[in-house]
Amino acid sequence: MVNAPVRDNLTGVDLRAEIDRLRKERNAVILAHYYQDPQIQDLADFVGDSLDLSKKAAETDADVIAFCGVRFMAETAKILSPEKTVILPDMDAGCSLEDSCPPEQFRRFREENPDHIALTYINCSAEVKALSDIIVTSSSVENILNQLPKDQKIIFAPDRHLGGYFNRVTGRDMLLWPGACIVHEAFSEKELLKLKAEHPDAPVAAHPECPPHILDHADHVGSTSSILSYVLGSPSDKVIVATEANILHQMEKAAPHKTFIGAPGADGNCNCNMCPFMAMNTMEKLYIALRDLEPRIELPEDVRVAAKRSLDRMLDMASATVGKGDLGAIDGD
């Protein structure tokens, strides 16, 4: 007979108070991605895009980084802060983009295209970062592409929609890995058009991980940070937002007088604009992770060093003032 797993009984525990106590006791910094539950966002030390969060954590004197996001984000924090303990509330909090690009398959793909360099979106595993030449964020892609020779052959992985968008913007012909984000791919053009008809004065802000039939209707395309800046600066009192719905929390806090409408899925009212992986992190799991310092991110040093090399190339190139729009912001995923 297999024994049932022992579960923590947290009945009656003041989770917010206990998390604050452990944060001080562990000398921990708590990071929350924009796509986290609002309750977690509100207790975090920093809220933002994944690379920006990892860089801010690296600049602190914290001994522990509690990353409320998904696994590749916590790995990035470990890549930049190898001396710190990095914990993730739920180690099963993965990413459909990361899952779509297994390291061995990516290695073989590179070997089949030896004349291509690999420009890889930060939404991938540490192993894939280590196999790449340059890591990019959605806000740094165009800047970096503008610095590469026009005849340079490029593999773009793992998001085919993000790569396709920048192929169209720059006139490139990058070879695209066939991955996609399950949240951004689920938005419905039909339902978006209905929403636009109901709110004709509301501009649409969309993440470039969305497929072309959504981006074609967008007034602004950009990273999560870029979308946040755009909607807060828009003169419109209503904005339709085509990215993960939890970012609306920061918008509503910053501009309570405005109305922010999440883009709909196929049936118009599903929860498909909520990332199921992000939702795996909870207050209870964050408390337990801080208490036990588990689950913990560990990376082989050779993988970490190789992954950091590709990240550093991006940081060096993206600091150049090439392009326009939000290209100066290199941290937006």
C-alpha cells in the first residue's frame, strides 16, 4: 500500500504575516511577475518582467530570491545570482514555450543548420540558453536584429509568433522554431472584433507573442512593461489588453479611473487568458518555500556559465541606441 503524501495543515495561519516574518528571517527578496495572482503581486518587493526582476534581485544584498513566476524565470535569477539561494513556490510551474523546445531537439536543429546563429527568446530553459548565441526579450529583438548583418542567417526560437512578428517588422527571414504561448495563442479574432465593436473608442494593446490575426487589430504591440506604459499613457478611458489578464491588476492600481478589458478567448468568456502555470504559485506555496527553502533552483555550472554568456551578449548589444519605440527598455518579456 502506498502512503498518501503528508500535506501541510495551514488552517489558521496568517500567511501574509508569516511570509513577512520569513522574508526578514531568511533575508529574502520576493519577486512577482506581472502575471502572478494580485495577492502575490501586492506583497512582493518587486513586480515586473522576468529579466528586470532577476537584475533587480542581483543588485540586492538578499541571501534568498523567492521568484513567483515560472521555472525559466527562476533559472534566469540563478544564472545572474549564482551565490544566492533561488526558490520557486512550485517547481511544476513551467511554460508552454519552454516545453516546446527540449534542449536535445534544439541541439539537433542547430546542428542541421550550422550556418545559422541562434537568437533565442528568454522564455526557454537554461539548457537552451546555453545552446544559443544571443538571448533576446520582446523589447530588445528589433534593436539586436538591426545590429546584425542583413545576410546573417538566424534561427529564432522558441516562439514562432514573436519571431514572425519581427520578421514582418524588419523584413528578415528568420528560421522559426514552431513553439507558441498557450495563453497568447488562445485569443479569438472573432471575439476581439466583437469587443472592438462594443467599445469603438478603446485601443488594443497586444503582446507580440499573439498570432498575426490578433496583432493585425492592435494599436500598440509590445512587451508587458511596454503595454503597461502604453495603456497608462493613453488618453482613452478604456483599453483592450491582449496579454495575460493578471497584468490588469497593476493597470487598475495605477489608473483606477480607467477601464481595462482583457481580450477574450474563443467563447468570449473563458479563462484562457490566465496562464495555468503562473497560477500554480499560491500564498501557501510561497510560505512553505520560504520556510523550507525548497523547491530550490540548481544549475550545473557549465550550463549556467554558457547561458550567462548568451544573456550578456544581449545586454551588451541591447544597450546600443538603435531603433525606436520601447527599444531602450531591454528587460521586457
